Amino acid sequence: MASGDTQSQPRAADGVTPMMAQYLEIKAANADSLLFYRMGDFYEMFFEDAAIASRALGIALTKRGKHLGEDIPMCGVPVHAADDYLQRLIALGHRVAVCEQTEDPAEAKKRGAKAVVRRDVVRLVTPGTLTEESLLDARAHNFLTALFREPQREGAEPRFALASIDISTGELIAATCRLADLPGELARIRPCEILSGEDIAGDDGIRALIGQAGAALTPCPRAHFDSVRGERALKERLGVAALDAFGEFSRAELAAMAGLLTYVEITQVGRAPLLRPPRKEGAGHLLVIDAATRANLELVRSNQGTRAGSLLAAIDRTVTAAGARELAGRLASPLTDVAAVNARLDAVGYFADEPRLRQDLRDALKAAPDLARALARLAFGRGTPRDLGAVGTAIGAAHALAARLLSAGEVLGLPHELMGIAERLAQAPSDVADALAAALAEELPVNARDGGFVRPGFEPDLDELRALRDGSRQVIAGLQATYAEATGVKSLKVRHNNVLGYFVEVTALHAPTLTGVPHAETFIHRQTMANAVRFSTTELAELESRITSAAERALALELDTFAKLTAAVLEAEHALSAASAALAELDHFAGLSELAVEQRYVRPRIDESAVFAIEEGRHPMVEQTLRRERSADFIGNDCHLCGGAGDRNAAPSALVVTGPNMGGKSTFLRQNALIVVLAQAGAFVPAKTAHIGVVDRLFSRVGAADDLARGRSTFMVEMVEAAAILNQATPRSFVVLDEIGRGTATFDGLSIAWAALEYLHEVNKSRVLFATHYHELTALADRLPDAANATVEAKEWRDEIVFLYRVKMGAADRSYGIHVAKLAGLPAPVLDRASAVLAELEKADGRPKPADLAGDLPLFQAAAAPRPADSPSKLEQALRGYNPDGMTPKEALDALYRLKGLTEDDA
């Protein structure tokens, strides 16, 4: 516990101790946060904060002293374990203000007995402002997003500017979208925390959208969203006079960035984050994917909310955390620029064709630390010697990778993307790496204050202090030998006690030698004992001072070296950030190439046409699961579409897919949508061949669930999603619809599905995969000029259904629903009853009245009960008595007649 913090200290005039007065003052300035108040080796919490934290963390709630006559609730966590507790509090939605001691307790003592150690909040910890490794997912970005509503013209649709920063890497992006696209944008960015002015924070509709995005909402003063302030701050941080080189940012986007940077400055108590050049993600440059589609396709999270089972998990072959983040970002934001997509595919294809080079690069990348996050921690003053070491190691890896790439380029040539990466890697500052290598030891501690991270021989003064600190006995022994030789007193000793400190001791017999000429000026008498006399020397006093303070001075020198090295690193931040981005891109390209070779993916042909032609396409997640769990191969299927062809001989724009449940319809639909995402993200795709005319918007409505929190049934959710598709799809869009209309009455659902298919065909003119169990729609597909039917094959064998998982042109002849019900384990009487009802429905052409069914079909209870399993029929008993191998033809014929007779008796 820090000096001056005990409850026994005098109370202030108002009855509050000086320490508690300090606490209350700091807490009042951070009323919306839990206050981690540093006291020695613990962070303490008091009053309501203590009650909240004790419940959230499951730690003991105690008490400490009184305030206004009441016990003060208190709980605390050790400083060394604070990150774990912070992570839990942040995950529960709390904000935490970290209050540190800002002076040494010894300094507080000098100001008087009543003085309290100075403390101040050094940072606010919120979900979007984390930098510590222990609090972050190394393979995912941690975005903080500011949301600003553009000034709205009367009658115009609301538009929003979004600015997002990952302060742990310096990544900064800006975008503008319509209100209808806002949920999809938030799902794409996946921010952990969203900032907004009070006008937006008070809008229930926007709050609901933010809640669906799973982000914490933090209202901020409207004054923070000042576009002039944002523009000025960006120019200052980037060291430029104009932002034109980074893109054309709207005033609304600059306002959003102002709110973002102001909040970061407040929460980091004046420390500015490192910023990479801001990236404008304008409308028209990215494939628009709404939130429902992202969830349906499980792009970065599975339906269980985990990374496992997602498309990202299936394709990730990166070997660095930064590469994994780059892959996730590109997968979430596929491009619509054909040239840019093909440039990415060139890089993937280059590595796919060069296995030796690819393996060399991947081996070298494994040694590259996470440079971006190390730089960010150093910039915020939270860096460690290991972060400095990571910078040096990363620079070395960057140079090695650049050399390997450039040497390969001399022989094979390099695609444009890879040449740019090689150049950025080669420009990593070697002088910084040399300085770090010269200064840093081989083994580095976790914290700078632990010391021991400066290499021996780097700083002579530090080496001397270390020698004093670690070898004081040897130093004293050497000085003792020097004095004994100079005086001729062999029994002279240098000793130490708490009163005199270090002193020279001789027997009374030899004392005159030290007090006489020529030693009297060297040895100063301190104490006479019965059998000994004690002296001090100026040299010994100085040595004692140096020994006593050697550890402190050694640490101070090391910390000074740490500060100088950090400053040198931050001066080269731009080159280092560029190298960091290049390392991530290189790893992501090499990983996609590894995936393509490993899983037999092919390069898609991407152009501006309206073609969608896939041969033997496969579902990436299902395929890998089949191989892993069943050692089975996935059956690939073709899909040919051509938007707006208007020609019966050309591929249709809409394909109506029918067939039994479990036959593979949903898998077929999803795999084609996933192929679009992979292709436009710049990856090879799971198919034999693929030709894709670039898609502007991707929609997938495959399955739906209740949204009970908003009072929506499954059918209502389905209709909301279908409405979004019909209102937004364009001729360049790709639409996947599965079982639309099934959540209501049969004829209502059929009518909705019929009208939706017509609208997509006639108005949207999108490329459409439309799966349905309404077989009436197959007739519609035959009538529409740009539509066709397809079905997933299934066969009956011995009263069982066999799924072939092959898609062929044409309509299904039946649904096999009862067969699937049998596979699911429905009781035999239910299956028999269902078969009887189905037969009557088919006789009535699907349109019987309920009264007709009631009269024509026996009541369920009257249906014949199944024979007990342990009571064989006469027919079964007769069969068991026959031995076909031992029968003559005449005996076999007689047996057959007998069995026929038994059958008639049972009937």
C-alpha cells in the first residue's frame, strides 16, 4: 500500500480522509466508468463500483473505513492480474477508468505526513479502445466506429457516414451508406463499440440496429462531430497539407472521423493513436451484402456465433495474426472493381504455380511478429521490451522476404500486387533494426520496469552500475585488499551495519597506523570499540552511495534507453506501418494459394458480363467437413445463369430448384453465393471452372428464425428480408431465395412465391436461384422466357429414398417428404396416415375441402394399430418355415399359392 493511504491518517475538516477525498474527486470526473484506483499492488474499487465489480467478477466485497457514518464497500484486484479482470468487465459492457499513482510514495512523504500520493486517470478502457494482447483476439480487428447522420433534404432517404479505427493497428476506414444499407455496413465492419451524437443515440430505430450489430453504444456530444476539426486533426496526424492523396472524403465522413479521433484522445488521456493512411470505402467499390445474408452464409461467424464452421475458418491458411486479420477484412468486403479483383487473383495464381517459393515465404512469415500491434502499444506508452524486440525481428523478416520475392521476380517476373509488397518490405528501416539489435538483450522481460533488457556492453555506465548492483561483495573485497596493501595491516576489514553503513575496521593495536602519516587524511575516525577501531573513507562513502542506488540508477538508465529506442521506432512509423501492411498482405496471398492447391480450387474468370457459369461447384465448408468426418468426396454441381439473356437457347437468369428436403437444395444455393464472395474477394473458388460477371449486391435468404425481441414471427422476418431483396436487387445482383412463403397458409405462400419470382424476373432482372417446394412454380418457370427448372436427384430403392446430391435440369417428379419423415424417425402409424392423406390429396388434384377429407378418410384413431413387434403374422410364420434351396419346382409353386392365400386371409 502506498505511503499516506492508511485509514489512521488525519481526517479532513469535513470528516473525509485525504485519500477518500482524492478518490471522490477522481470518481466524480469519471462517473460513467468503474474506477480502478491504484493503491500499491492493487486496483481498489469503492462504493457502488465495488458492489458492481464484485458481482461481475465473483470476488469478495469487503469494507474499508466509513464515509458519512456508513461503511465503505470495497473490493480489489491485483495489478499483475488486472488484464483478466478488465477483459471480463469489458465483455459485460462496462467502461473502466484506470487511475494510477503518478508519483513515488517517497516523494509524497517529502510533502508532509498528511500528503496523499498523487494519482490520475491514465486511460479509459472501453470495448473499442483495447490494445493489450491479452484483451484482444490476435486474428481479428477490434474496430471503434463513429456514426454521423448527414444533413437530410426533405423527402430524401437518410444517409450515414461511418468512420472506423482499430487503435491496436492504426487501421482507419471511412464510408457512407443509406439507412437501408446501414445494418449490412455494421455487419461488415463488426465494430465492438459505436459512437454517435445524442440525436442518433436517442433514435430507437438506430439503437435497435446497433443492438443487432452486437456493439456497445456510446453517446457523445454533438460538438465532437465537427468536420473542420476532423480534417485538421487528420492532416496533423498524417503530416500532410491535403487529404486528396487518400481519397475524396465527404464533410459527413470528416465529421465522423472528428468524433472518432476526439473520443480516442479523451479515452487515451491525450495520447494520439498511430494512423495508417485513411481508406475510403465508397459505394460502388464493394460488393454490398446485407446483414441477413452475411449471417445466412456464415461468412466470418457460424450460426453458433463462433469462428469455427464459418467460411473464414474454412479458407484460412495464414500463418500470422496480421495475415488472418487481412484475410477476414477482405472476405468481409469483396470488391466490384474487375481490375482490382484480377490483380489479387494474379498474386494468388503466381504463388499457386510456384510451390517452392510459396513454402519459403510461408516459413519466413512464421517468424514475423505482429508488427502493427507492437507499434500501437509503443505509441500509447504501453509498449514493452518485447514489443521493441518484435519490431526488430519484423524488420529482419521483411528484408528477408523482400529479397526472396525480388530474386524470384528477376527470373519469373512479379505481378503488380506482389511487386508493390516487395518494395514496401524492402523499405523497412534497417537503421532502426540495427539500433534495436545493438541495444536489446537476447532474452527480454515482459515489462520495462523489470529491467535486464539492455544488452551488456551497449552502455558502459549501465554495465558499471550492474556490476555494483550484482557484485557489491566483490567490489568491497577488492577495496579491502587495496586498503590492506596500502596500510600494511593484513587484518583490516571492510564491514557494514545499519548505523554506520560501510566502514573500515582494525584492531586497537593497528589503529595508530591509520591515524598516522601518511594515512590520516584517507581514514576518518568514526567509532572506538573495546577491541576495535572503525574508520570511514571518502571513497568508501561514495562507493556505498553508488552501491545503494545502483539498482535504481541502473533501472533509470534502462528506462531511458527504452524511451530513446521507442522514439526511434515511432519516428519511422510510416515506413514500419507500410511494412506491417505488406507482411499481412503477403501472408494472406500465400495462404489463399496454399488453400487453392490443397483443396483443388480454380481461378475464376471475372469480367463485366452478366454471366454466372460454374462447373462442378462445391460448398467449401461442407466439402471439408465431409472429408474430415466421413472421408467422403463432395459431389460438384454445375450452375449456369445469364442475367437478362432473353434467349431460350442461352442460360436462364432465374433457376427454380425443386427436389426433396435433405437432397442438397440449400447447399447448392449457398455454395454458389459463397463462390461469388470468394471470387470477388480475390480468392480461387471450389469448382472445376468458374466464369462470373461481377456482382454488385448479393442477397441470400436461406432459413429464418423468430425475432421475438422485436415482435416478429418467422414469417414476418422472412417477409422483411424478401422485401429488402425485391426493393434493392439490380440486374447485376445475385439473389438466392430458399422456400419463400412457406411460413403461412399454402395458397398464401404459393401466391407470394409466385409473385416474387415474377418480380425478380421481370423487374429486378437479377441472376436468381429460387428453391421451392411449390411445384406449381415449375409451370411458371416454363412460361417465363429467362427462367428454367432444375432439380436435385433422388431415387427410390426398396421403399427407401436415396439422395444423389446431383442437380439436373428439369422439375422434380415428387417431393419425397414422407420418405424424409421416415428417415427422421416418425412413428409408422403417422407415416401410414400421411401416405393415405397424400393419396386422397393427389386424387383431388391438391384442392380438397376439409369436409371432404373428413368424410373420405377414416379417423386417425380408427386406423389399424400396428401389430406388436413380438407377434409375427401367419405370413411371417409360414415364410420362416420354408427352405427355398431345398424345394422342388412343384413344392415352390405350392408354397407360393399358400402364401397368397394367407395374404388374402389377412386382408
